[in-house]
Amino acid sequence: MYRGESFGDAFQVVKDKLDIPIMFTEFGADAFNAIDNAEDQKSQAYYLVKNWKEIYENAAGLGKTENSIGGFTFQFSDGWWKYDFEAGESCWQLFAGTSISSTVNNGGSKSAEI
């Protein structure tokens, strides 16, 4: 849900009309400022903090609607998978043939070819 720095009446509407908990499966803001054509992490953080505070304030036992059970932030990753998307080249093509190591449960490492 994208409504800017506040979810507005979303918590109350869900409570009044559905009477069920609300969880946001995607909310927040992109780190890219299209006006300045540049990354803007401070602006992204501003929206995320405002949204998280509102989610918290509407959780059970904290006063307001008491129907919030959390959420997942939008674009928490840096979005490199979209690299040069319009040209048909993906980030994965950039790393073709390289090895990626990942930690496995036993503390060892495992390599995978892309």
C-alpha cells in the first residue's frame, strides 16, 4: 500500500468493515528520486520510519485500532536485478560464468555457477 507518509484511514477501515488484522505485504518508498535522477536514501528512510511508526501504533495493546500485525518494506534490496532492463540485459547476464559462494547449515560453503 502506497499512501505516502501515512496509511491514512486504512487501519480503521479494515477494522470497521472486516474486523480482521491488517498486515502490509508491501509498503514504503523507493530509494531513487526521479525528480533529481539520483539515489535518495534519506527520503526513503523518512517514509519508512513514518510508516513503521504507524504500523506499531496500531498494534494490539497500543491504543489506536489495535489490528496491525506488521508489514514488509518495498524495495529493501537495491534493485540491481533491474540493471539495463529496457535494453534486455539483466544483472544476471553481467555475472554469467562467475562463482557465488553461500553458507550452508553445517557452516561450510557451497559454490554455484550462474
